[in-house]
Amino acid sequence: MNRKVLLPVVLVAVFALSLVPRAQTVIHEESFLPPNNLSIPIGSQDDKGITKPQFEAVMDQIQAIYGPVVAARGGKLVINRLWSDNTVNASAQRNGNNYVLNMYGGLARHESITQDGMALVACHEMGHHIGGAPKYARMDWASNEGQADYFANLKCLRILFAREGAQSFSRAALDDAQPRAACAQAYVSPAEQAICVRTAVAGMSVTTLLRILRNETVLPRYDTPDPKVVAKMDDNHPATQCRLDTYFSASLCARPVGDALDEKAPAPGTCTRSQGYTTGLRPRCWYKPPANEPVGMSDTLAVRSSMIPKNTETVSALNRPDLWKGL
């Protein structure tokens, strides 16, 4: 595989949208990264990520999976494969009946990007379009940031990674002892366990990049959930640890992947306490459940603690300063 890199970190610029009144052309595009002048031209010294064929292979998978889904909703999935654009970013927008993903080559060319990382980027953006409730308070089409993250691991990556064409995708080379232990308890099937681990590791790579970009000193960890409990729904991008909690929880939700989500109610197709689940719950560090849903994080904390061993060297490889040069 050409230009294999150590980590599938997603320059999470991708998880982004801005809010525009519905009376206008509905375009939501907001950079997730801190202000930066990153630009990676084709063939430059920083062109160390995935190749164009690898980039296209990821987009082909997303199109094959979600093109028919969007068509069934009366829309058209448009993936703008902007390989020649040097922008280190990605975005989603809704333009009439077009469900648009803007996927930039500059992001794909960053040395930390692998195909699994690019897949997580695209899955998050698809989550804004079809991730279900909860949605942004100021509009009715886009799932909020936390829900787009939850959808990425709960549905999109699980479906994609089960497909034959994705078996050879480049991915993270990390110690996965903690997610393996947790996934072994969440799933019976070895195949489902393997996909659970793969999605969880992709989530770790994303949140570790966020920590670096935010100049944070505390490493995100699988075994230390964010204890914050919001008083109201937070539609914005969650904190770094909270985001990892969302990815990991979604990976551990054993709800059948085919169970449909709902545009207005957050419970269908997901794991909630009201449906008897104690694992795979949306973290309360961004999610405010409806009145009929029990609140608090005691179940999540207790189950998480019992499911995985204490921190190993899983994240040590992600802390190499040379990996993040130029950010």
C-alpha cells in the first residue's frame, strides 16, 4: 500500500457546518480546526497522506452505501471530490435536494491521514445529513455535532468496514488492548468485535489530533469519561475527551446497525437507558436527554470502568511531536 502512515488521524476540520436561515440556499460550512493557513499541494514535501486512488476508493464506498439511502429520501448525494484543492478541511451542506459532501485533497494529503481516517471524516459529514435526532436547535435538517459523531461510529463506519472493498483500507497501527477488552464484552461475534475495535481506534486518532490542535496537555483516554453533565443540549463541537467518549460509546452500542434512526426522537436505532441499555449511551457531556430518559452518568462510568483495563501504551504513539509538525 502506497505511503502507509502510522495514524489515520482525521483533520477534523471535517466535522463542520455553519448555520444559514432556511429562506436562503441552505449552506452549512464551518471549519472545525482552529484558524490555520494549512495548504498541502499535490507533490509538495508535505504530501504524505493517502493517494488519489485511495481517496477515491473511500468516496466510492460512501457513494455506494448512502447514494441509495439519500435517493429514498427524495434527494441526491453529491460528493465533491476536490482532490486538486489544497484545503485541509471538509464540510457538509444542503442545497435544495442535494445532500453535499465537500472532501478536499489537502486533507487527504496530510501525513496523518489514512483511509480509515478519511472514512470517519466522510461518515461524520453524512451524519449531519441523515444522523437523526438530536438536531441543531435553529434548523431542522442537520444533526448536531455530537449526534454526527455518534452516527459515524454507530452506523456509518460499522456498515462501511463490513464491506469487502474496505477490508484493505489503511488504518491506525496502535495498541488496541482497551477497546478489544470492551468490544469483547459488547459483542459475541468476532467480526462485530473486530469492527468495534477498528471504529474505536479511529475515534482515538481523531480526538488525539484535536488535543494537539487545542494545545491541551491531558491525553484523551478510553477509561476516563468526561464527568461533565450538561444542563441543556449542546449543539456545538464537544470537548476532546467528550468527543472520544461519543465515538467509543457508539462503537460499544450493540443495537443492530439496521435499526432506523428517527428525525425527531433520539431513542430509535440507538442505545438509551429507557430501552434497557447501560452501554453505548450518548455521553451527557453534550447530550441532554428528554424528560422520559433517566439522567446522570453513573451507569456509563461504572460500566466503562468494568469493561476495560487501565490505560496501556495505546496512545503513546500518538504523542510524537514530529507527527504533528505544520499544524
